[in-house]
Amino acid sequence: MERVYKTMRNAGALNIAAGITMVVLGVAAGVMTIITGAVLLKRKSEIIF
């Protein structure tokens, strides 16, 4: 029975670590998107098709 609890604990810890990683990467991607959009808006007069 103890082995099952250890396995569940490890799985829970892994899920928490994966969730934190996903949140951090999501925030980083969002910030990068906002910055890129701001740069494009700032330089829209320079864009010639």
C-alpha cells in the first residue's frame, strides 16, 4: 500500500511542476506577443507593400 502512495505523490508532484512550467511559458509567450504587436504598430508607417 505504501508503494501506491509514493507513486501517487510522485505523479502529483510531476503534475504540479508541469503546470507551473506551462503557466510560465504561457505568460512569456503572451508578453512576447504584446511587445511584437506594439513594435509593429509603432513602425506601421515604415511598412511599404
